[in-house]
Amino acid sequence: MIRIFIALVPFILSLNANLNAAEDQSTVLITGSNRNIGFEFVKQFANKGWRVIATTRSIDSADELIEFSKENNNVIIEQLDITNDEHLRNLKKKYNDDVIDVLLNNAAYTPRYLSSFRGIDGVDHEATRKSFEVNTIGTMKVIQAFISNVEESNNGKIINLSTKAASFEERPEIPMMYSYAMSKAAMNSMVKTLSFETAEKNIIVIAISPGTVNTTLGMGLMGAIDIDESVSKMMVVIENITMDANGLFLDYEDGRVIGW
Ligand SMILES: NC(=O)c1ccc[n+]([C@@H]2O[C@H](COP(=O)([O-])OP(=O)(O)OC[C@H]3O[C@@H](n4cnc5c(N)ncnc54)[C@H](OP(=O)(O)O)[C@@H]3O)[C@@H](O)[C@H]2O)c1
């Protein structure tokens, strides 16, 4: 009997270790995770062994994400249009009791109209409304839905993808991308305001610039970096931030502070 028990000890220990690993597994919820920067975040968090709740507004057009999730059972795909209250309610209900360690607000709308690069006369009102609906209000709604899940984490972080185009200090000094820049500046203001609440909840909230990245949004601009470089560097920043960063706007490259 004793011999059987001794023979089983390594098995029992390894079972225990696996259970602990599952219990210790951190969770990230990512919005807009079907393509470009959002999808790269899914891949990099998944490869680090995180449980990834990868949300996309249309599962039907998320082919690459679906393929990736088939090979990575730590990736769960969920539908979420961040402007859709029903989607938000359903998702909250499903994950109500889950701890979310990182809430990653990546989803955004970027108007593609040519007047993005023209003056005030050409700014499209509908595109401006939609920019605020998605980039500002949508991002805020995601936080409202899931901040209580982040509060349950011992190391909770709310990360919001912003842009230097929204920085008063570092924006390009040309009249461009009114709607996008305005909506992201408003999101930044929400981040700053929220930081006075998160300080009490032991949550770190930041805005982060991914740099100019080779996506359609980067539009082949000079000096644009590849998606994996941007995300790898943001991963380091996200991993290393402490409460000192709460309420700051940081750069992807090295976590330096960007002026609002
Ligand atoms: N690329 C850059 O150079 C750059 C520079 C500065 C900041 N950023 C920021 O970095 C983030 C990612 O950029 P990206 O270049 O990867 O953007 P992207 O290629 O335009 O992708 C945006 C993502 O957001 C999703 N999305 C749009 N509206 C949504 C909604 N209402 N609900 C849920 N998801 C929605 C899109 O889904 P669909 O596929 O369904 O449209 C897509 O997955 C954005 O916040 C962007 O503002 C990017």
C-alpha cells in the first residue's frame, strides 16, 4: 500500500502543479481583436499562457482569429460591438464572476475619409459622431461593464490604446484627423479622471500610444513600425507598470510619459 502511494506521489504532485497553474492563469479581455494590433495582442498574450477573452464585433469575419483559437485553447472568442448595450450586458452576465487582470481597450473607429488630411471645412459630422460613439463612449462602456472584474485581480490594469494625434504636446503640428484626434483626446480625459477612482481600487489605468504602426491606419507612413514590434514593446510596458503609472499616457517604446 505504502509502495503504491510512493509511486503515485510524482503524479499527485504534477496534478497539483497543473491545477495551480490553471488557478493562477491570468485573464485578459481584448476588444477589436480580429485584426492588426488587437489580433497581435491576442497572439502574444496567448503565447505567454494567459487566458484570452478575444472579442470581435463580427465573429463571421474573424477567420484568422478563429484559426488561431483552434490551435490555442486558452483563447475564447466572444462577440462584442463596444457600442452595443445588449452585447455588453450578455458578456458581463457570462463573465460576471470572473477575474479580469487586464482589460485592454483596443477597438477604435478611424474615419477613412480623405478630409482626415484636410482642414476644418471638410470634417465629416457623421464620422465625428461615430468616432465619439466608438472611441470615447464605447471605451467607457467597456470599462463600466468590467471594472468590477478588474477590481477582483491582485494586479488589475485597464489599458487604453490612444494616439499621439490626441496629445496637445506631441501631436503633429498640421491640421489633420480632427474627428479621430478629438475622440481620443476625450478618451484620454476619461482615463485621467478614472485614475482618481482606480487609485482607490488598486487598479492601474493608463493610455498608451502604439506608435505609428503598419496597419491600414498607419497608411504606409514613413517610419511606421511593424505590428509585432509595437505590440511586443507595449507588452513590456504593460507588464512592468506599477501604481506610479496610474493616470498617465505612456509611449509603447519604453514607457516614457507623453504629455496629454
Ligand atoms: N495603427 C496605428 O498606427 C495606430 C496609431 C495610433 C493609435 N492606434 C490605436 O491602436 C488601436 C488599434 O489600431 P489598429 O491600427 O489595429 O486599428 P484597426 O486596424 O482600424 O482595427 C480596429 C479594430 O477595432 C474594431 N472595431 C471598430 N469599431 C468597433 C466597435 N464598435 N466595437 C468593437 N470593435 C470595433 C475593428 O473591428 P472590425 O474589423 O469589425 O472593423 C478592428 O478589430 C486603435 O485604438 C487605434 O486608434 C493605432
